[in-house]
Amino acid sequence: MSISSASAGANRIKNRGRLNRARTISFTWDGKSLNAYDGDTLASALLANGIHLTGRSFKYHRPRGILSAGPEEPNAIVDIARDTARRQPNVRATVQEVFDGMQANSQNRFPALIFDVGAVNDFFGPFIPAGFYYKTFMWPASFWKHVYEPFIRRAAGLGTAPTEADPDTYANRYAHCDVLVAGGGPAGIAAALAAARKGKSVILCDENADFGGHLRADIHAQIDGQPAMDWVASAVAELRSLDNATVLNRTTAFGYYTANMVALAERVTDHIADPDPELPRERLWQVRAGTVLIATGAIERHLVFHGNDRPAVMLASAAQMFANHFGVSIGKRVGVYTACDSAWQAAFDLHEAGSPIALIVDTRSEVPSQLLAKANDLGIAVKPGHKVTATSGRLRISSMTVEAENGHGKEKTPIDALIVSGGWTPSVHLFSQSRGRLKFDADNGRFLPDEVAENCICIGGCNGAMTLADALDDAANATGSKPANCEETGSMVGYQIGTSNGKTDSAFDKSFIDFQNDVTAKDIRLAVREGMLSIEHVKRYTTTGMATDQGKMSNMHGLAIAATELGREIPDIGLTTFRAPYTPVTFGTIINHAKGKLFDVTRTTPIHSWAQEHGAVFEDVGNWKRTWYFPKPGEDMQAAVNRECAATRNAAGIFDASTLGKIEVVGPDAVKFMELMYTNPWQKLAVGRCRYGIMLREDGFIYDDGVVGRLAEDRFHVTTTTGGAPRVLNHMEDYLQTEFPDWKVWLTSTSEQWAVIAVQGPKAREIIEPFVEDIDLDDMPHMSIREGRFCGVRTRLMRVSFTGELGFEINVPANYGRSVWEKIWERGEPLGLTPYGTEAMHVLRAEKGFIIVGQDTDGTVTPDDANLSWAIGKKKTDFVGIRGLKRIDLVAEGRRQLVGLKTLDPREVLEEGAQIVEDPHQPIPMKMIGFVTSSYWSENCGRSIALALIENGRAQMGEKLHVPMANGAIAVEVCETVFIDPDGSKLNG
Amino acid sequence: MDDVLQIEPLAGRRFAATGIALEPAPFCERFSLRAGPEEVAEVGKEIGIALPVKPKSSKTLKKISALWLGPDEWLIMAAPETGLSAKMSKLDGTLCSAVDVSHRNTAIYVEGPNALAVLNAGCPQNLSLTAFPKGACSRTIIGKSEIILLRESPERFRVECWRSFSDYVWNFLVDAGKSAQI
Amino acid sequence: MLLIQCPYCQEDRPEIEFQGAGEAHIARPANIADISDAEFSEYFFIRDNTKGIVFERWRHTHGCGRFFNAVRNSISDKFIMTYKAGEPKPELTEEQIKAAAPISKKPAADKPEPSPSKAEKAK
């Protein structure tokens, strides 16, 4: 930022505007360096530098200029860059504040803005009518991939996305308040102040940098005896000083959700040249408000006439804003075309600020006399009851053609800018998103809020207020306070919608309804003629009101024209649905904190750091990082897994099983509850013993499994699968709370209380023995549990095995997990103890035919299918799933049953998920009789092994089947699921 | 073997920014206590603290804290030297369930004028002093993790979470801490 | 985001603390092992999925952990009431139903008259 009195554009008006002109800042526009003042938007800065042409339209590539001074801008859509990574396309130049060093570029032009080859579309405009794409790209079908699609892809979308990752951070804030005021114009400020003074907690937000709304464009209004903008400044200052008020500028209320939840997007750093890197770029506010005061104002409409889109055609209120707030002149000979009083005041302001008004054309034949008198005083020519039917000028408007309503007196007036007003459209977007009902105000050609669906009140312009006094009254009524006094204010009376002037019947008509989507009045008419009878269909067929417009500019004209064409009243046609967001919101704001390491939770065990230090490779299991395998230098995964598997069977392996789900079931009814939740019988399970439990859903399919230990008559230590822990607990709580609420039993998750160290293998007992206190290891048969001490800390020691080896699972309080692991490792390593990961665990259990729920089962597998009928208590009269198991399909012949598979070539390892057929030579589609669920190279077996679900599998032992693959079918033989130690001698050793 | 080390998951971490300081809480003993409405009074007597029965409330007596988490659920916490384990182990299972979860959870102190803003970056509850006064506690959410929140003073909160979520919760609070200042 | 009154916590809490748990007032038959296929189908598979007033279950998973019941208008998303698990299905008053009803949309917009030319073609 340079401190100088250097000029920031030749079109600055002397002694006008509220910007601080002490300092200039520099930015570039299409590579050219320009100056601006602090507080300028890109739009005001460009206009100050005499630049009206800012972009090319989407479909016809017509030259377009700045139409508005706010978020409704459809034309001046530009690309803003800070550096190569921080670049954002499709930014509205009327919203983006200029900062020192900003790089702004125009879009949708090639090779240059002033000469664009795509503009031939403009000449061919008659051949690109509404629904052009639907009609044209239909046949031949073979053209789709190589001709139509590439063409559409190139033509579709404005701007280009950045290619680098977004380096910025984003934030979120949940907030609660008594009153949320959306919109910081006069009504919003007055209401926020009144509510805050009454002690309510208040949040006031406004999308602009400066509060005041339309008052920013006003230099005449007075509130409470002072200039309106002074009143705004002191009110905002008072609000900022109050503890119970939060004041947010540059913050757009973009979505209204159920139960008075309103989403705000706060732009924190987009206007700062060199922001603090710790600051988030944007912050999402999720505000839950007692009452929402919707003070979103109104948006001025353009008028529909041939050539209404040329650069330097601008909304009257925008021109007034540029003059009075930014001190920027938009032209030296300005035409006015209006249907509304407010544009007259804008014309007078411009005229007095050195932009002489060439002519005021008003569609109305009767204009308030005081306006005519003022025009007369200023020497401005006026033509009431006239219309503009054409304009000229290629890159900027140079003339307008005016004629009387009856078509007489056609006359061309040279101008260099044209300000227009078709009246004002209340911004009912937020109200409409809240599902409130709108009513049509036929007298003023607009929709107004009617019945509310949420606790909200519309005040000011969005509620139809046409004067400052009305707006302040609304605010007072909504807050039960006394309205502020005001004087010297204009009005928003007068409107025109749906009329289009000029070449209305010509194919070359360029009377635009929607500038952004290049939709003309004739497109709407064509859509109706072609059978689009619903306004929702017209919208989609013509694309009017789509993209960032969302009905801000185009809605009323499109609707009125469609109504005329259909011969129906506007309220009968209804409005298209207003959807969030009101203005575009970045993905960064929506995801806010959830990026990088906060994208999702990463869960690690107490032993994770040891595994990391010992070179482990991890795999994701749900949110957990689990040790996959421990490669030694030079080993690939297979080599590491082979070594880990062999070592576990020959000496011992050590495995981190801490992620296993654990639930403590406690209470006098604990055993009754276990009987209900699991298929197994539990009454006779002795204290100190364990049992493998199967849990079903009510439909009879396997839901989870795990080993359960009985610690006392009334206390069970239940384990679940790693991924199943939360849903199993939820499933249990559901039955307990809603079906059996009187049972005296309670469930507590202890998954993370215990670190679990599995020591498995022939040397397991020898390794752990010296650490065990208060427990007699010789009195611990397979499937037993004891409480005592291990390494001096409290333990639940279980003798269980998921490997088929003699094995123990040592539960110790989690904080001791790593230290205890290291003690075991220190002692075990010289004895051949080898750490193994989940891959070796999978192989070891598959060698024993132990299933993994979710791998060998898929939610359609019954206990019998998985050879687990033995785990069902045959005498039980109830358990979850008991009835489901009797369903016809579950007891039918021919179900898929779990079997082992051996490939005829022992070195061939099947692919998991591969389909199985009887005859590989049958015609396609082949009859698939099952699929591979688990498949590994087993170093211990010296061959590949697999598990599979196959129709009538158990009856096909020894049969030869085939697994068709891309390179030909693989022959397999059906076998038992247990590949090692079928009589369990190692297990019980 | 007294050389077995206890390692708290967030040991050694510290963070401070404008108006906010984060600090891992020292280890404490914790029990998940469950009891039905008929047994509440008696269970409370056994452990020497009348269990709070009002939703979202807690009680601290003789360095033992009891947090209401649900109509039949409390989190009981005390420093190791308080002897909480001994008291809890005497409870009769016919009355209630007391399960040691000392190592399941860990905790972070969030303190400073911006504490509320930091928590509200990810916690959707109304944490104003009227809605969530001193002593208020609740199981809730921060970002994508479940937590138990206890307000120890207007500007000091204790955030309890499961140990494997603590790295996420810590990082979330740090990220929020950097952006809390408006 | 919904705001849900938890009958156990006795206050409105944000939706993300809760999990939906399906239709309410479907009791597990006491003699479930002996019921017919049709009865099992009715109990386990068939749900009303009403458009309008629904009786549904929620669990305050990330709060007090309790399951409870709610009555909600599925069109307006407005809750009529919530109540504890095990309490009987409430009778609703006309006022309660009306208060949760969505605001009716304009009737004419959805079904436009076919244009004469189309109608003629149809003949």
C-alpha cells in the first residue's frame, strides 16, 4: 500500500463518496496495473478506471459490463488470484474488495476480452434457442462420446478451477442467540439495536463490508436528526460495544434450515492484502436463533428491451451506489430508463455529481409531480409514457432508441451509460427457504412474505417496505420498540415486469431476462410454446434463474412472460423453489475444520508407537490404524507375512489386539441378557471360563462374534469385532432399553480401557510365565479367563486362540500397554518371539478355518452356512434371531455353505471375491454357484488356501470346481475348512 | 515390577493462542456407574456422594466428582490418591454396575476467554453461562468425536474423550484455537 | 438441522447428537419363536413409512444414550412431541396435528390445464 495522493482512476467524483482517499492500492486487471482506494470493490475500481467491459456472456459470448453493485451481479464474474494456489474463479466483481497486489482476470473469453472468437455464437444466436442442447445432441448415438460430449464439456461452465490444493484454512462456529438479524440495512440495524438494548442476545450480519444496505447509496436521508449513514455508524458502534451482541460484516446468511438454524458464511481474509496465516479464510456460522429477523432488503430489477445487456447498462441504484458511496462516475452522458420513482432520485444524484443526464424515459405516463418538477429544475429532459426499444454500441452502449407507448416519435439519443429500473424485487430467498408461503402483491408486481413456517419475521425491503419510514416501522413492530424518526427519503414505488420492447418477434431479439445464462424473453415464450407449462420446467428448459442468479434478477420477468404466454395469472403459476445457498459458498467453508488430519478421526492403540518404531506398515480398519505387517529390511509383504506366520506356529508371535471391541455386561440379569443376545447357552458357563459367542440379527443372519469370558456370576467380559463394537453395543442397548427395560443389567464399553496383547505359539506360556502374579497358569485350560496381575499391573488374562496355537490375550489398563508389551518383547525376542500384524493374523486363522465376520460372512450367512450350528443352544426358547432362523429360505436346501478350497496348482493363490462355477466351458452367462471369501498363501501349509461360500458346499467335498478368471479358469478342489491341526492338539497343548 | 510405565496418550502436549490455553489433564481414576432410580440413594451413600439426578449437572465432594450422563448413568472421577477404586470395588452388583474406565478416557483442559468459542467450533450445544452454567456437564460431540464436557468455571472446561480419539480432539481444539479470535 | 427434545435430558438438543432408529411402537412378540411367517414378516419387515405424522424412535446416542419416541410430521419436519420409551402411543389433538402441518403450497401451480392444441391432438 502506498501512501500518496495518487489518483485511483480518472472517473472519481470530487468530494463524493465515503472511501478514504489518503492511500491508493494497486491491483491488476487482465495483467494491467491499476489503482484503487481502500474500500473499493473490484467493480467500483474498474469503473473508476473507465472500464465497463468485464466479461463475456456464457452462451453467446456477448460483451458484458457491470450491471449491479451487489451480490446479484450476473455479468461481472471474474477470476481473483492472490498467488498460484490461491485463485478463485467466478467471483462477483461487485462483491470482491480490492486488496494490494490482487490479480483479477476476466473469464469466458479467448483470446482476449475485447476480441473473442466465441462471439460468433452471438451471430448464430438464432440457432441456439432454448433447449438447443436437448434438441441438437440427440443423434446419432455414436456421436456422443467423441463429438458432442467434448463440445459440451468445453462450452459448459464459467472459469477454470485452480489446479493446486487449497492452502487456506477454514473455520466453523456453532452459535445460539435470541435474535438473529439477517441484513444490516436500516431495518436490520434498527431491529438489532432495539433487541440488544432489551437485553436479548443478538447476532447481526450483513454480506457487505459496510453496514447500511441501500442507505450507502443515499446522501439525503436523515435518521434521528443525523445523516442516515452517521446513524448507521453510531448504531453499529453501540452494538459492537454490547456483550450480548455479535456484529458480523462480510457475512452472508445463505441458508435457512429446519428449527431456525441459519447458516452464515463469513469472509474473513478475502479483502486483506497480507492476512495472518493463522486466520481462517472463511468461517461458517451455524446459528440457532430464537427468532430470525429477515431484513434482506430488495433487489432492483432491470428492464427487458432489445440490447438491454450492453456494457454500461446498469441498475439505477447501482449507479447511485457507485457515485455516492464509492465516489465513481459511470458516464458523462447518461440515459435513464425506469418504471420506478427511485431511479429518478438516482438520476438527480448523478446529474449533480457531474454525470449529466441526457434523458429520463419512464414507462409510466403518470410520474409524481415532484419528480417532474425536480427534473425541470435541473434541466433534465423527460419522456414519460415512453420506452426504450433498442440500443447500440459494441463494447459499450453509445445510444438508445426511444419511442412512445403507441410506437410514435421514435428517436435515437446518444449516451455513454444507461441506468435502468423495473422496480424492486423483495429478497424473499431466506424466507422462502424457511418454507414460508409467499403471496402475490398485484398492485406492485411482486411476491411478499405471507404465512410463516418458522419463528421468523420479515422486516424492511424484503417485507415490501417502499420507504425508509416503512422499513423503520417494520423494525419497531418486530421488536416492540419505538420507530426511529426519518426524513428526506425517496420511495420505491412503480414497477414493470414481463414487458419486453424491441424486436420481440425477431429471431435476433436480444431482450435478456437472465444475463448470466443468456436467456431472452423469446426463449421463455418458445419454452411455453414447446409445452413447458410449469414454471419449474420453463426454468430447467431455458436455464433461467439457474447458477448463481437463483432468481435474484431474472425471476419476475421470466415468470411474468411465461404467465402472459400461458394466459394465466402470475400467482397461479407460482415461483420456482428458492434453494440454499443464496450466494455461492466455497467447499472450504462447508467442510471447514474437516481437512488434512482433521478430515476424519484416526484412532491408534497404546502400542502403535512401538509398531511405528519397529517399521510396521499399517492398514485402515474403520477409523483404526492397525499394524498390517512388520517387514524386515529387504522383505516384501509376502515375505514378512510368511516369516510371521511360520514363527508364530514354530515359536511364538506377539500381536496387538487392542482394537477388539469390549463390553462389560454387569448385573443380576447379566446371564439372562447374554442368553437373549447370543445364540449360545450361557447359564452353565462357569466363572473363569470363556465361550465363543455368535450374535444374530432378528432375521437370523450372523451380525457379530467374539469370545466372552465370565468374570463372576453377574459379570461378563464380552469381546466384539473391531469394526462391530459401536453397533453391537447399540444393538444390545436397543433390546435392553426398549424390550426388556426391567432387567437389572448394565452395559459399559471397555474397548479402550484395556490394551490387549496376544501372545500365541508353542512358547507362549514360557514367555509370559514370569510376569504372571496371583494366577495359576497351569490351571488355565484353553478358553479360560483370570484376574490377577501381569508385570505388576492389573490384568484380565485370557487363554484364547485365534491362531490355533497355545495362546494368551493379556488385557492390561491401556496406559500400561506399551510398557508391558516391551517387557514381553524383551523376554520373548531371544526365544524367537515375533511381532505379527493383521495380515498374518488373517492367514493363521484361515489355516484353522476361523471365520471373520464381514469377510467370510456378508449379512446373508446363517450360523449353519458357516458351520457354526454347534454354537446355537438347542434347548433355548428365545434369543435374537431364533425365529428368523426358521424362515423358509434359511432352512431351504441349496444354501451357500462355507468350505475350504485348494487350487490344483498349489502355488496359485485365488482372488478374494472370485466367482466359482461347475463347468468353465458353459455358455456365458455362467451359473455362479459361489465365491471365494478368503484366500492366502500359507507358508505353514506350503500351498495356497482359501475359504469359499458354495451352494451345497458341504456335500461337495473332494469335488473339482472352477474359478474363471481373465486368463482362464483355475481348477480347485473342495475341502474341509481346517487346514492345520484338525484335532486341536496344538491349541490345547 | 514397578518399572512398568504409565503413558498418558496426550503426555507432553501444550498449546496456547490468543485467549485460549489447552492442557492435558493429569491421570485420574474413573468409573462408569450405572444404577436404577430405586438404587441411586443407596449407591450414593456407599461411595459418599449424593449422585446428581438433574440432567446435565455434576457434583463434587471431597475431591470426588460425579457427572450425570443419563438417567441411570454417571461418570465418577477422582485423583488416584483419593482411593476411589477401593470404594467402588465394594459396590454390590445387584444394585448397580461400576466399571473401571480410568484408562478408557483421557481429558483436556480448555481454558481462557475464548474457551467457549473454541469449543463451539465443533460442539453444537449452547454453551452460554445460562444454558451451560458452572458445573454443567454433558456427553456431546466435538467435530467428529464424542466427548464429555464439564464446565469447571466460566472460562475453564474439561473435555473427556476416549483415548484413541484424543489425538483428533486435541488437534481439533488446536485448529479451533488458532481461528477462535473474531 | 433438527432440534430434538430429549425426554430424559429435558431440553432441545441438536440433531447430530442423535440417531434415528426407525418406526416406534413395534413390540417384539413375546412368543417370537412360535409366530407364523406372516406374523414375523409383519413384525420384522413391514413398515408404514407414512407421509405426514410418523411415530418414530430416536436414540440420544451422543447424549444420555437413551432410546425414546417422537411424533413428527415428516413433511414439515416439525416435532409434535417426544416421550420416553415404554410410554403408550399418545392420542394427538387436532391442535397438535395442525401446529405441525406444513404450510400448504398454492394448488394451481402443479396441475396446469392442458393447452387446447394438445387436448385436440389427444382426440
